[in-house]
Amino acid sequence: MRQNDTFGLLYALAGFALLSCGDAVVKTIAGLFAPSGVAAVRYVIGAVGLGVLLLWREGRSAFVMPHPRIQLLRGVAISVSTLAFFSAIFVMPLAAATAITFTCPMITALLAALFLGEPARRETWIASLTAFVGMLIVLRPNLAAVGWAALLPVLAALGMSVLMICNRFVAGKASPLAMQFYLAALAAPVLVVAALLAHASGFDRLALVVPQWSVVARCALVAVTASTGHWLIFNATVRAGAATIAPMTYVQLLIASALGWAVFGSHPDAMTLLGAVIIIAAGLYLWRAGRVRDVPQPE
């Protein structure tokens, strides 16, 4: 294996591990602050931090957004995904919620066929149907335990898939740092409004209170770990290529399961593990089919 591939995989491993650690930190806030408030504070802190860094690195000209409508859609998509996932891990085991979100590659492939005109290959349909079966298996015990809230990770995966589609439209239009800032800067006000509307709904779990300093500190920690994780993943992609590091995404599920077991005492049952394995197998099948398709054929 080339040195670049080795470093790329290590960067990806560290990046995806940080994302899972951040999710675990969010789960520790359950019961202390509304999930909508956590999402809003996390992105406000992230937007401010990334904005200062962008100003220092690239100057004022970097704040001019290319394709503002697509950027706004990116912000709304990540807002929906974040709010849904944070709400899910407040009421569900971390490993189960994470497993369901791994349907994202299959949803993205289907959305690309629908909105980008990309052909929906046979492998896409096979992987999507397989992942759907796995998702139903994971949902089974969680629907019984928490009701329709168990569908929140599905909404999180859908939001992330929309973000991936939008990313294709604006790829290369600005630096990765600028793209990360645009995302946070547009998501922050959307999530603040969502948190205020949730507070006005009258549901006790969504009511906003003055957060403890430890809650704000944990939100700041999540903002740092998430931004650093995405930076590491970007560097991994540059060094080794997206196709090479793609399977490393499933490190998130392994770490989420380990943290859920060690920190929260929630180990997945046999059916949840089976469903997760099926979803992972579908993702790896789709990844492998894409790599085989990209290999140049001899003339």
C-alpha cells in the first residue's frame, strides 16, 4: 500500500472516530437541554469559530458565497439532519441510531438518479433494498421501545443525502474551509429558529432553559470535534481518494457501539446487530460495485 493511502486511512480513521465521540458527548446532554437547543448552540459556536479561521486564512473575499441558493439548501439539509439525529440519540441507543443513518449512501444514490439524472444501476437498487431490510430490522425493537421517534435517524440520513447531492453542485467553487463555514453559517440561524419554534410548541422536552456552563462547554467540544473530524476526512480524501477511504465510515458504528456500551450501558441486541451488519454489507457492496465500474477497461 502506498504511503499516501496509509496516511489517508489513518486520517479517515481519526476523523470518523472524532465524529462518533462527538455524538457520544451530545448524548450525555440528554435531559439537561433540549436537542434543538444543543443543535443550535453547536452550530452557532461552529460558525463563529470557522468564520474567524476563514477570515485569518483567506480574508474577506472568501465570505462571498458561490451559488447562494444551493448553499442555503445545504444549510437547511444539515440542519434537518443534525436536529433529527440529536433528537434520536436522546431517546435511542447510540449504536442503533448510527446504524440507521448508514442508509445514507443508498439514499444518495437514489436521489442522484432522481435529481441529477444519473442512471440508477442494478447495484444501486440491490444495495438500497438490502439496506432497507437491515433498517427495518434495526427499527423493530426501537419502534416498540420509543415509538415513531425511532424514525428520526431515517430523517437524519435523508437530510445528509440531500447535503451530499448539493455538495456535487458546488464542488470546487470555494475552499473546503469556506464550504464548511458557509454550511455552519447558514445552518446556525435555521437551527436557532427551529429551537425557538420547538420551545413555543409547549412540549416539556423541547423547552429552552438557561443551559449550565457544562452544557455549553460540551456543545463547544462537539463543534470542535466535528469540525476537526471533517477536516481530517477531507485530508484523507485528498491523500488516498474518496473510494479508498469510503469503508472507513463504518468505524463510526464500531466506536458508537463501544461508547454506547462503555459509557451508557446500552449494548445492541442480536437483531440490532444483524440489521447493522446487513446495512454495512449493502454499503460495502455499493462501494465495491462503484470501484469496479471505475477501473479502466482494456481496449
